[in-house]
Amino acid sequence: MSNIWVIDLGDTDHITGNRCIISSFTPTSYSNSVKLADGSRTPVHGIGIATTTHTLPLSYVFYLPHFSYNLFSVSKITKVLNCTLTFFLTRVFQELETGKTISTGHEWNGLHELELTSVW
């Protein structure tokens, strides 16, 4: 699985199916679940920190073992890092206070994506 993260405006949490990128992993009970776009529910098998870039830490990432994508929650990251997301020719996350770029992304086949290079 790649380290491409789909920028998700509607999701409240970061989600991945790639256990290898999660550190500080804590298993969860099967009563914890998330509702998917098709209306079905699937259990969250654990929560941890995604090991991505130093400038864009992803904490409280839900691990769903059979999930095909990495979903990056705009709602969560903008609150945690006090940053903004701008959609223009590229997708840019910037600190609100300094205007410093935290990360950039692009559009591919209709999806807005960030490629977060691993720090390991």
C-alpha cells in the first residue's frame, strides 16, 4: 500500500488500512466502528500515530485492516495544527499564523491527494 493520502473533507478521522505506517498502536474493542460512504459500518481494529512527515503529524489514525485507501481528515488536521487548506493549482496546507507551507498535494483522477513521505 502506498503512502498516498486522499484529502477527505467529509471524514472526521484519519483512516488507513496500512498497519506498517502506524506507531504507538493501541488495539480497540470491536464495538468501535466507523460508518463508510456506502452506509455500512466496519470495526476499527486499532488507533495510532501515522509515521509520515515531521511537519504533518497524524495522530489518532484509525486502522481498518481491509481498507484500500489512506484518508486524511481536513477537519481534524486543521484543528490540531491550526492551519488552512487552499485548493488552487496545488493543494496547500499552511500555518495560519505564519503562512508557512506544511504540505502540498495534487489532483489525480478527481481525487485530491497528499503524498506523505515516510520518516522511517
